[in-house]
Amino acid sequence: MELSSSLIPFPNKLSDISFSSSFSPFPLQLHRNPSKPQKFRVFAVAVDPPQELPRNSPQRLLKELAQRKKATAPKKNVPPKRFILKPPVDDKKLTERFLNSPQLSLKQFPLLSSCLPFMKLNNADQTWIDEYLLEAKQALGYPLEKSEELGDDNPAKQFDTLLYMAFQHPSCDRTKVKHVRNAHSRLGFLGQYVLELAFAEFFLQRYPRESPGPMRERVFALIGKRNMPKWIKAASLQNLIFPYDDMDRLPRKDREPPVKSVFWALFGAIYLCFGMPEVYRILFEVFGMDPEAEDCQPRLRRQLEDVDYVSVEFEGNKLSWQDVATYKPPGDALFAHPRLFRACVPPGMHRFRGNIWDYDCKPQVMQTLGYPLAVTDRIPEITEARNIELGLGLQLCFMHPSKYKFLHPRFCFERLEYVGQKIQDIVMAERLLMKHLDAPGRWLQERHRRTLMNKFCGRYLREKNLHRFIIYAEQVQDSFENNRRLRNPATSAVQQALHGLSYTVYGKPDVRRLMFEVFDFEQIQPKTV
């Protein structure tokens, strides 16, 4: 086969033409015509491809060895970017950064302020807000006016900023910017505990006779990560999370993590700006969650017969989410959350009033915990009635299921323990957010997990010698007192039940007092030698 090249000017000397090849030289035929411009043609003959080297050829073995070395060469261990030392910021720039940070701009709302981005929004942030925020607010049922027009004493003034941050999940473009990434992860960190507490309070009041096991299954069926895309699509928010993809066509590993991240952060933002009633509205009205749906029912199990009474407000009345969201305790109520207290402490507990534990153990427990708190009431009878109910609640906190559960299913600490777990989670989350303003949510999550481990909760209770007052059945008394595998989970449950009781009686401030002053969860108080 002949290949002809393009015509090029002919050189002056033939010696200027040279070819170097490992094969035989190409035959050249040079045509010179003085009447035409000096051009030349090159005719080449295609040669056969190089034959494969023999199997035992040294050249072949060396070639294969070189390729193998190239394929298995170890990668250089470059240190992660966060470990590379950077020059320290000078004091002037550091001062300006802190003073201009939105996190320090709201003294009235420290928790809300701690969840704002640590620097002001830039033009790229404003572009997203102008393009997508109205769609998000319309889908959630909020007015379309800018929230910045509200007064400084209204936490909803920051709603536009927090709503923008809630949709910047780790897979989107804006998450590469540090202030966006941190603010979103912090909102998600708070939002997961907001959802857990909201459903715990709702189901405890809706099902006053049910044990916490079925309730946890209901919660998982509603807000498990597998079901979250369904709620996002019901509210028409999927295009804000996946602007370039069809959410239904994405595989689960690409669909569920961004949806879960946005879902949690969204409820963190709503809780900070509008409170818990608005959380219920978004869950049940906007997302359309139905606690009575077939796929949300717990699995069938053997139910213990509950022969005890429930409070009058629950008898024959299954509360709706509107009842829970709009409930406000009366002015002369005994407790901070009276209906939740009635849902967790059955009226039949009055039969234990005046027993041996009431006289022998209750004074020591109340002295250790600092109860009763000084509360100014309109009449002294309210104070006396609250202290009586508090004593019965404390006895329920120390009542192990082995004692009465099989005859009276609600005469144990299980329901108080359930609400206590959720309230201590959210109290610790708020504490960490306000304490570590520059920490990302993932770091806070790990710190939160390590601080609230069950083994630590039980240890703090045992350090106060309160485990001596737990009421066990006579058959298992020795087993639980001498076997740490049985004793430690029981003491953890009692400690969480105490938090649940303090929340229902005195509110969230008393939970903070118990956690950080009495039990010292952060382990920062000096130890007695």
C-alpha cells in the first residue's frame, strides 16, 4: 500500500534529508522538474507489525516486570489538607472576623445565633436565595415576604438564612464553602433530636397505655431514612434538593443521604424560628404523615392486659396532632407539661403513697437531686400538690419493670425513660452548639455520642449512690445488684427517667440543672478526694 504525503518545498541538498528507523530505509523516488515549483512526493511501504517476543525472551520479561511495577507502585501518602499547618491569623483579622460574625449578633436568642453561619452571606448565596427560596417557602406554607423585614425581637427574622442553609446538603455545589457546610451540618445535628422529641411527646399522649417499644417502631416507620424521600416528594421539595436529577431514578445510596440531611436541617431551622407547634404542622399538614397508616403500625406482639386507669383527658379520646400542638397549660397548672406528666405517671401511683420507700428512700433522693425546687405559687395548696406528685413520680423512676410490670404494665419507669432519653439528647445538643460555635455538625455528633453513652449515664447515677434505691422484684434483687451486666442498663434507665420527670414537672431548665450541675455530664466539676 502506498501513502502519499502533502507536497512541501524541495530542500537544496539531498544530504539534508535523513531518516532514522530500526527497519530497512524507505525507498524514495524524487522527481525534479525545473519548470514547476520544486515539490517532491514520498512513497512509503507499510511494514508488518512487530512480532510478539518469544515467551522466554529476556526483553519480554523485563517489559512485563516494568508494567507490573508501574501498576503496583504505592501511592505517596500526602497528609490531609486539614493537617497541613497554616500561618496563624493575626489578631486584627481575627477580631474583625469575630465581631462581624452573625453568630454574635443575637443576644436574645443564643441557640438561634449559634446556628447561623459564621460569616455573612455572599453573592453566590444570595443568587440561590433569589432563585429558589420563594419556591421552598411556598411549598412549606410560609408568607413570601422577606423575613429580614420582621422585628429584631422575632426569631423568625433569621428564617430566610436558616432555610437557605437547610437545603445546602453535602452533595450540592455550595457545600464546598466552609460557612455553608458548617451551618447546614449544625442545623441537621439539632434537627434530628427535635424530631425525636416531637414524636415522643406526641405518641406518649396519643397512646397513653402503650409501651415505648411500639412507639419507637412507629417513629422509625415515619421518619426512617428509607421513607424520607416520600415526604419530601409529597411537599414538592425534591427539585430543590436534586435540581439536575430525577429523584425517583437515583439509586438509594445517592438519594437517601441528601434527603435525610435536608430533612433534619429543615426541622432544625423551623424549631429555632417558630418552636415545636410549627414542627407538628410541617410534619402532619405539609408532609401529610398519618400515624394510623398501615405501613406505620408496629408489629404484633403479646400485649399485657392493662387494668389500670388513665387520666380523664385520655379516656376514650385519641389525641390528634392539633391537640398536641395547640395545647397550652392553664395558668395554675401544677407542672410545666401537665398532660405529658399525666401520660407518663398513671393515676394509680397514689396507692404507693406512704409506703416504706416513700418514707425511707424518697427524702434521700430528693436531697441528692435538690428537690423540691422553690416555686412561687398563687396558693400554698398548689405547691403541696406538686410536691406530692413529684414524690410519686420519683418512686416511679426507681420502679424496675421486674417489680410490677407483668400485672400493671405502666407501673415502671419505661415511659418516663423514653421521654427522658429524648430531652437529654436535645439539651446536650443545644449545650454543644452554644459552646462550640465554630465546630461542624459531624464533630458535635461524635462529641454528643461520647458524652451520652449509656454506660456513662448509669455511672453518674451510681456516683451519687442513687442506685441503692431502685425497687427490684425479690426474685431478681441479688442478680441485679451483683451482676454489672444487669445492673448497669438498669441504672442508665433510671437516670434517663429522672430527666423525663424533671422535664414534665419543672421544664427544660431543670433538665439542664440535673445534667450539668447535679450529675456533671461534662465532667468539669472538681472531684472530692
